[in-house]
Amino acid sequence: MELSTPRLDRVRERFAPGTLARSRWRLAVWTLVVVLAYAVVGVLAGPRWNPEPVSTSVQPETESVSVLGSTPGTVLGRYDTVSRLVDLQLDGATTQVLIVSPLGVPEPLADAGLPAAVFLHGAGTGLAESFAEHAQALASAGVVAVVPSKRLDTYTTTHRDYVAMAADYARSVQLARELPEVDPARVGLYAESEGTWIAPILAVDDPAIAFVALVSAPVVTPREQGAFAVDAYLREVGVPRSFLRAIPRATGAHLPGGILAYADFDVLPYLRELTQPVFMAYGTQDASMPTVQGPQIVAGALPGGVEQLMVRYYADANHGIRIGSSTDPVVPDFLAGLAAWMIDPVAAQAAGPVVAGATPRQVHMASAVPQPRWYADGEMLLRVPGISAAVVIGGFLVVLAGAIIGRAQSSRGLRAFLVPRRRGPLEVPASVRAPVVAAVRFSVVTLVLLVALVAYIVAVAQLALDYSRNGWVVWGGWALVQLLAVACALCAVLTVRALVRHARARQEAAEEWEAALEAGEVTGPRPGAVARAASGVREAGCWAILLGAGGLLFVAAYWGAFSPIS
């Protein structure tokens, strides 16, 4: 039939060797353009991450960490101990409290009353038994240990109220003061990690508290500490530098509904009103805390400055002041020095030295985290990927609807719907199958990229938490993510090309029909109106899939999927 001759000529021209070579070059160039476009968007879309290097250092006055000449042999183990669990009523809840007391204390000391330490948990502990080792050691030195279990009904990953938590811990302070073996005027606080944000609140609200021990204290806000810790961990793992830009985009984001609102809690106003003696302790292997910056901030905030402060650094100790893992014993010198300080904090402060132990190392400052722009902050942080995914799903539904419409009018019935007829070469340009296949392929590869990116982030996070390195995971995984990103760009270009060719083929077919109609070669209305409408619906669905998957690629680019390898 003469009508198909121009289309046959175009098919032959498209598959000619020279045309195919030019087509491949154009495909490569457009893929490169898309990759570069997403890479530029990924760089410019969010805040950069350039933490300020630490310009100051701490020089301990001596390597000895003893307090008032303390050693484990002379301080710990003086007394036998007795432990008991009691229930403590809080406001709307009940918690268990572990009380460990020394036995056989000489009468003069027992009659005067013993010091007591109330423990405040960090984020990683909750049960009273978590501090059993500390409590036994302090009690054996003559300090009554009062360890409440953390209240968990008001404590979640998304919501924490440090002021309310201080009010709960105040009940334990009152319990300690009421113990017959305790001098109410010598009750102080032992706070670890997250608990060091709570202890100053409690000490300011209750000036009668005798002392405050801040162990592995962040000092800065939770958001700043989180960004600092993630940065330190990722650098230790050895991730590509371009991946570090995800730090402010993750830790600087403000989630909707007040989620993680406690991340901006500032303890400085409370430190400025703190009047009690303060003991700070860090392990030099604790990469999650600003070990140099923290004590400097505290010294500058305390009303009494360094005269009110004692700092000890323990060589090779981790966040829990243990050498090795979290299950290894607590450093004995730490427990001995802590007990000696709690027994007489005023004398310990006077004897000094203020700073002692190993030399800490901190590379970058823990400082304000840049906030992501409006389209990646708050509700938009969730809306952008959610809307993009919804558009992809909607596109698939539209394609399915078009297929149902097209097959419903076919005389070949259900079998035609389930087993489509294979088309000949001359019919390919008019078929919507190529755009559908390209759009589905693009969406699937995009999904694979997102899964790979999430898996990479999880794998790197696990390495960081384990303080380990694995070049195959870190660099091999990153290279895989980048290759998948390039594959997505290629699929996007192929989808656009298929859609453009299909639209052009529809237009050319319509023009050929009009020309044939004018030449008198055909008569009457153009057949296949329902099929053309169904084809148009499927084409619209393909454009929706392209748009939605492209939006998901912007999300992937924002988190570094189109970053350079180094």
C-alpha cells in the first residue's frame, strides 16, 4: 500500500549504519548532560558541610588521673556492699531504683552521714542494673549509689523532654536524701552522655545538690553533637568526601509535628547558673564527643570558671570510659578518682590539678549545623519523595487504564489482552509499547538506585558504629551507587526518546491520513479512534512515570547519588 512507503523509508533511514552511530553518540551526550544536571542540582540544592578545624588544644598538667592521690587499691573495695531494689512513684508512673550502700563504715563517718550519687542515664541505657558496676565500686569506696531506671513511657526517639526528665530524677534525689545512711547535704549527681543535658537543669532547680559529675558530656546541642559524631564516624570509616555533604542535610533538617524538637535543646543557660563543683571525664578514644571543646565551653559558662571545674582524660577509653568494647570493665582509675571527688569535692577542687590525664584529640569543632532549604526541610522533606512516588504509581495506573481501554475494544477478546500480538517492523513507530517498556525500565532502575543508596547508608552506619573499615563496602558500594545513577540517566533519556518518537509517529500518521484523504485514496472517518485514544492515555501515563521517577532521582541526587567518586 502506497500509504506506508514514507514510514518504510524512515524506518530504513533510522537503522542505517551512519544513523545508528549518530544516534548512539547523541544518546551518550544526552546521558552525560542528564548526569551533570543532576550532579549540579545535588551540589547546589542543599547546604555544604565544611566544619571548622579546632584551633586550640588541651595540655593536661599531668598524666596522672588521680584525685586527692586516689588509686583503685586505696579507694575502691574499702567496704562490703549491700544492694536493694525499691519502687519509686513518679508523676503518673512507677520506676525501680537500685540502691547500693557500703557496709561496716566506721561510726564517726556513719554518724555524720555518707555522700550519695544519683545516676542519670545516657541514651544507651535505661535499666537501673546498667550502672551496677559503677554503683558497686562507688559504694565500696563509701558513696551510696542511687540508680533509678529511666522512665520510658515519655521517652522515645522522636520525643524527649529534658526538663520533665529532670523533674522525674528529682524524685530520686529526694529518695537519696531520705536514706538513713546518707547526709542530705552531700547528695550529688552522676550524669552520663545524654544525662549531662539533664543534670544541670536539676542542679539549677535544686541548689542544695552537692556536686555534679558530667561524664562523656556533649555540652553542645543534640543537633550539633549528632552532626559532629556522624562527621567523625564517617571520616574514620573513610567515606568519599562528597558523601559528607549529607551530614547537614540529615542532621540539620527540622521534621514536622515537633519530631526531634529536643535536638535544639541548649544546656548553656543552665550551666551559667550552676554553682556546684563539676567533675568532667572523657575517654580519648571517644570520637562522638567534643572532648577538647566541651570542657572549654563549660569552663567559660560556669560562674566560678575553672575554679569550679575538674577534668580528667582517660587514655584509650571509649564513650563509656571503658577500654575495648561496651562490655569491658570500666576503667578502675576513673571509678577511684570519681569516688574520691564525690567524698570531698571541695578539697579535690582545691588540691587540683584542674586538667589531668592523657592528651585529647579533636579535629573539627562541634558547631551550628546549616539548615536545609525549604524544599528539603520540614514537611517538604517527606512530601517531595512522597509526591514523586505517587506520580509514578499514578502513571502506572493510567498506563494500565489505557491498556484496558485499548484491549476492551479488540475483537480478539481476553486472549488479546493477556497475549498481545507481535507487531511487524512497519508497525513499531505507531506502537506505544516502546514508551511503556522504557518508562517501566526507568522506574525499576530508579527504584534499584534508591534501594542501593539506602543499603549503602545503612552499611556505612554499621561500620561507623562498629568502629571498623571496609574499603569494598565503602568505595565499592559508592561506585555501585554512581553506576546505577548513570544507568538511571540513560534510562531517562531512552524514555524521553521513545515518547518523542511515538508522538512524532502519531503526528505523521495523522498527516498521512489527511494527505490520503485529500488525494481521494481513502474515504470516510479515520478508523481506530478508540485505539488512538487508548494509546494517548498510555502515553500520558508514561510521561507521568517519567516525571515521578525524575523527581525521585532529584531526591537521590540530593543525598549524593550523582556525586563524583572522590
